[in-house]
Amino acid sequence: MQEKSHYKLFKAGKNWCTMMITLIAAAAGVSIASTTVHADTAATPTVQVEKATGTKDQQSNGKPDQEKQLGQGSVDTQNTNTNPSAKQQADVDYKTPVNNGYIDTVTTNAKDENSIEVNGWHATNQYKNGMDHYLIALNGDNNHELYRTKVETTYRPDVQKVYPKAPISGNGGFQATIPVNRLDNASFVRFVSRYTNSPVGEPNGGVDFWYPTIQTKAAYLDNFKVNGNNIEVSGWHADDQSVNKPAHFLILFDKSKNKEVARQETKVVASPDVAQNGYATIANANKSRFSAVFTINPAMLGDELTIVSRYSDNEKTGEGNRSDYWFNNNSLKIGKGKNAGYIDQLSVDAKDNKVIVSGWNANDDSAVLTNHYLILFDKTANHEVARQAVKTLASADVAQNGFGDVNNANQSRFNASFDITPAMIGHQLTVVSRYTNDAKGGEGTHSDYWYNQAAVPVYANQAGYLDQFSVSGANGQINVSGWHAADASSILNNHYLILFDKTANHEVARQNVKVTASADVAQNGFGNIANAGQSRFSTNFKVTPAMVGHQLVLVSRYSDDAKGGEGNHIDYWYNNAVNLNNNQAWLDNFNQNGNTITASGWHADDSSFINKHHFIILWDLSKGHEIGRKEVTNTTSPDINNVYGNVLGANNARFSVSFNIDGQYAHDAMQLISRYSNADNGEGNYSQNWLTNQYLNLYQNPSWMYQINYSQIQPTGPVGHNIGPGYEGIKTQLVKDRIGTGYQHNTYTTADAYRVMNVQRAHGLPATGWVDYNTWVALGLPADQWNSIDSYVAPLGAGAGSSRQDHIEAMIRQAYQYMGKPWLAGCSSSPAYGVDCSGLVMQALYAGGINPTSCSSIYHGFPGNEWNSRNLFTDPHFMNVSYGDRQRGDLVFYYQPGTHTIWHVAIYLGNNQVIESWPPRVMVQPIVNGQRNVIAGIRRVFA
């Protein structure tokens, strides 16, 4: 346990010296070098000195046994007789154990202030005549030897009194001189007195006495932190050597680079608390406090720094003789690379036309980039629109909430406002916080923080509606009316309507249109928009030839350009569109009398606006070529205009015509074409309509039978329908294959639904058990099949002008497309999949031009449609013929054996053969066989 020592001071010349235990002036425990040594080359011992080793019979408390006779400060130091024989008693006692000693003073050598003088005594019963007496100085922290010297004996009668029979007591007084530079800047020093027979002071007989450790310096850092671009330091350093080293310096040392980076001479100030709290024995404990501020420079970023407190006799540089205290246990890592921020507010103040910004940005680089700017950045236009130099404010909350390791976390808040300019209207703005070394413009070396998570639209709040956007065919103009409310209108005062050609992708017309009162807009949900009460408009645009055939849309614009509507602006694009590519026609009459053919009807076509020649063309379907054309003059058609008033020329669209044909064409199938052309011969650029509602001499069933379609039949039923319990069809089969029940009958069961529910749960879908599009995809089935399976209808195999036999062959060709495909209940889709018997017949009928209303390929898989063969059998639009009159292309129906229930249908090929779908596949079979041997009837499709 370290013992505190009491002391008193006396004045020696100009230096204060510490009496008793304390080291002062050029005191023990500090390293003094005569050469110049900088803090970045702090010396370390190069030789490991062994601990002084002798016998340590007694660890003394530093006082003689009889304290009343020999107390501190009571030693007679005037008698310096060095003749031991004159003072030593004759009756020496070598048996009674004695080994005690005391250090009386450690003072500056009066002759040499670079050395210290140590006075004390050592009495022991283990001394033998002729032994040498050495004093050894140890580093008090690790007991490494620093210096040893033979002492000068001084006689101590007071000690002699206490230990009269010890072999050495009065003659155990000593004085020793120790160079301060040999004490290696130690904060604690310990002395050892040694009696030995060794001429160099090594242990050899005799004994050692270890004196208590003496503290020579102490220090503490109260504060060592970054504040802005400064490092703040405060603390205290009490040091005996401050007595003759009056200059105090603080050195900022870079531990990462192992070199000094800055130093300051710093005055020490009063520190009574240091003296009062255990350090009163150190010379300047009452005046040892310091504080300083260092400026951070770029070279320090990312490095670990510490502080060295130095007392020096060189007031100019802090070199020369000095005593350092390294605060190695205190270090400061100057941040590098950490950059954090948050936007608390980024909003538009419409009243004052301002963008309001507040938040914080803590950035390590702010330590050297000391100028802070806020930059307003236009994300839409991808460029800066404004910047300001903005002072950062206190932000203790930032430092306390996870960002305390960032240099300026305590001073990182900001707030600012920017004026809104027309160029910002309708754009997305964000903020960039910048620390820079450029105080004038915010450029130079800088570090930015982009608040990408925060963006504000500037006056982007707008709404609009078109009450009218239509073509007046009779007048050749486009009529427009509606409203457009926009916050931006408060600074963009000019309103324009722009007609835009989507087909050609460019503007075709614009007008400056005043907005009028619109109280209804403000009252119906749009009152939060600036001009909602003044936002209505109406106008019309003349149709030009360049617009014909194109699709047009409308754009409403508010602009700061009163002359042309450009400049800064905000647009509202309406979803409404007008099309100038309409083409409608109809035949009222189409008759033949011998070789004379007459016709009348109408043709309203937008292209008539630019194609002024109207031709009617007679087309021979049987031979596949034109046999005549005539230019006609249109007549008024108000009735057509009432229905098709949006078509240019609909008010003047009627025609009538007659043709005299050659006898060779008299019995051919005929069709009319109505054509508008820009050439007087009907060629050039033209738009035409094949009139399909009437034909001449065209093969057709009687009116009570299904009429033959000469245009593609469209699917009947919900394309993209869902699947649930009881459903059959291709979709059902594919789903069952995916869930592992495809080997069962092709019907979606409740058990299937439970399996599907597991898939739905696994994919985060509602567990309904019904298969919708999302479930279909989750099952891994191709997305495009969801609609394509339902929408398939066999293409027409026989066109206009085809004969009865052509239609029959088209029907049979389609059936053969399914040859070898599996029989699947409820299926009727493309030849890529299987079909059942009625599903095969339906697709064959579609190819022949027949669209039966008694069944459809889509509904065929729905519950309740399992027996569409029965619906086809009872359908009154097929002709009932006898078995003996059967012909190729007829439908053959079968009873279930033993009943009169229809259970199968096939297509007759002739020669007593049919093509049919019967488990397991589509095949050609005899009309009667072992399984299907009861024919219920024959139905004819084409009369």
C-alpha cells in the first residue's frame, strides 16, 4: 500500500523545493533530455534494467522504531562527521534484527539543477565493516532500475540514539546525487538503500532497504471531444518538475500516424480541487488546470489522437528540458466517412409561395468542411434550382439517438425556405445538404447528403374532366368542353388547350382559352385546389386533312407565357380520345334482275373528308375478281348523321347504283365494295368497306337453319373465367395435373379445392379453393393460357363464294386436326389439347361457318353442360334426315344402350365411317360398333 508523505517547502534561490519525500525542481521521476526531442519521437527505454535484487528483510514504512524520538522533520542534519570509528559503539549487537530507514529530503542539487540530492538513513544489524553503501533509484510503476550511485556518508546521531547497538546506524546517514535525465520521466520513483561487498553495488552480503514509492506527477483529462471543426481539451497536470520548467504546452499527437500534429502553449490556472483530492504533495497541484482548442485539419480525419501535457524550460518551442505526461488512456477518433441525415419537413407553403425545409445532417467531414449549404434539387428536370448557406443549430437529440459518433451530431440541425419559381411547377423537388470549404458559393471540396427518401411535388395538385370531346362530322370540327383546376394556376396565369395527335405523336393545334366560373367543381371534392372555382373552358377545333385517320387527345395547360403557351407550364392530359378513322356502311338493297344488278345504301367514312371520289365496286366472289365499278354522287343522310354524327360526312353518305353484267357472271356470287379515293379512277389513296350484310347468289342455308357466317365467329361466354367445384374442361385438366389428381375424371372436386387452398396459402393468396388468374400463375401454369384456352374458336375454313361442299370439307378438315388427341370431358379448345365428342363437333361447326346457340366452347366446361350432345340433338336449326339419307358432313347421334338417352355425337365421313372423340382419343371408326350401336338420328348442318 502506497503511503502518503508529508512535506514542507523552503525557498532555494528562485526555485521552490519540496522538503521530505516530494521530488521537486529537477525532481526524480521525470525524463530530462539535453537534446531536442519532439513529442512525435517520444523516447522509450532501449535497455531492460534489472530490478535491484538484495534481500528485502523488512518492508519499512520509512520511520524508525521509536517515532517519539525520531519523527519527520526532526533529523539533525548539521552534523556531517564522516568518521564512523569516532561515533560507533564498542558493544555491537549482530543478533537483534534491525533493518530500517527513511528518506528525509529529495531536493534540487544546489550546484546543478539538472540533478537531485537525496538525504536519508539506513540502520541494520547485517552490516559488516568494509561494506560499500549504494542508493538505487527504481521506476515506481514497474521497479525497473533507473540509476545507482555510491552514497556519501553523513553521521546521524538521532539514528544512533534509536539503534545504539546496530552495527551501523548513525553512520547509516547518507547523501546521494542523481542526474534527473536518468530517471526516465517516471511518474513514480522508489529508492533502495543497499549495503554490499560488491564494488559495483550488486548484492553481496549485506542487505537492502526499500523506501516507499514517491509520486512525482499526476494528471487527468476532464474533456477531450470534437465540437464542430474544433477539438476541445481540458484537464489538469500536476508535476514536480513544473517548478523549474515554467512553460506549459499541450501537444496533439496522432497515434495512427505516430507523430505530433499540433501544439499550443497553454497557461495553467488555479486547481485547489486537485490539491484537496490526494495530490497535495505534488509541487503545482494548486495551479495545474488547463484548457485549449485545436482546429481539425483534413489530415486528422479517420485518425486516433491523444494529448501530451508538457512542462518545459523553453517558452518558445516547448523543447529543451521538459517533463511530459501522456494521456494514453484517453484517445479521440476523428470521424471519417460517417454521414447521416433526416428531413423533418419538406413541404410547399402555397400562401407564401415557399418550399419549407427542416431536418439535420451530421457529417464527419464537417470538421474540416465548415460551411453548410442547402441545395434544392429538381428531380424531374435533373438539375439544381436553388441553394442557400444555412447555419447549423444545436441538435443534442441527434447525438443522443444513435449518432453520437459523428463529429457534429450535437450541431447539425437546419431550417430554411426557398422561393417557388415557375420553373419548379409540377416538378418533384428534393434537398441536398452540403458541407464545403467554399464559403462564397458552396462549391470547392464538399461532402453531400441526398435526402432521396424525401421529395415534394411543387403545385402538382391538379384535376380535370372533359364534359365533351367529340367530332361534329357535319361541321368538320372537334367540340371541346370541360374543366381543369390546378394549384399552379396561381402563378401560371395563361390557359391553353392543345390538340395532340397520338398517332403522329405531335401537337396539331392550340388555343388560348379563358377559364370561367366553376362553383360546382369547387363544391364537389376539389375545393382544395387553388382555382377550382374558376376552371371551366369550352372551344372547338377545325378538322384538318392531316388529322384524318388519326387518334387525337386533349391537353389543358397553364403557362407563364401569354404569347405562345410555352415557357414554364403544367399540363393535364385527358384520357378521352377522338378517332378520325371511322368507317361504317350498310346495304339497304342488293338485287339482280337478269343481267342488271341494282343496289342502294350508305357509307360514312372519315376519310371522305380528304378522299372526295366515291366508288361502288362489284366483286365476283365465285371467280375472285372485280367485274365493275362506278363513281357515285352521295346524297343527304340526316338519319345516318343522327346515329353516326361523329363521322365526317355522315350527313351526306347515301348512294344508289346499278350495273349491267355479262351473262357469264349472271349466276356467280356477288359482293359490293364501297370505296372513297383521292383519284378519279378510284385508285390512289383510298379507304373502303366490304359490304357484308347482303350478297347475291351466295350459298346460304334456309332462313330457319343456322345461317352461314362469312366473317370470323367470336367466342361466346366469359373469356378468362375462374374454375370451381363441378367444372370440367382444359383448364380443369391442367390444374388437376399440377396438383396431382390429373389421373382422375376431368372434374374439379372439393378435394381438388382443398389442395388448391394449400397452394393459395403458400403464396399469400385468399384461400378460396377457386382457381383465378393469380392462383393459376401460382400453380406454375403459363399466364397466356388463362385467356387463350377460352378464346379459341376454329378459323373459318370456307369464305364467301364457297359452295355447300366447301363448307362441309372445312368442317371435316377441322375435326381431323384433333386426330389422336385424348378424350377429355368438357373440353373444346384448340387442337393443342384433347376434346370430348360434342367439343369436337363444336369446333368443326365453327370452321364451317356455323355458330350454334344451343352450346358454346366456353360454357362447355361449366357445370350443367356435361351433355351438350343432347342440346345439339334437340336443336331445331339442324335438318332432321333419315339414316338412309345420311351424307358426308351430317351429325350422327347415339343412344346409350338400353335407353333413349343421347350420350354421344360424331361426324359422318361417308362409307359408313365417322370421326369422333371417344375414350381414349379422337379417331375414325365404323358408324356402328360394339359400344355405339344404337343410332338415335341424323342431323344435317348444310341444306
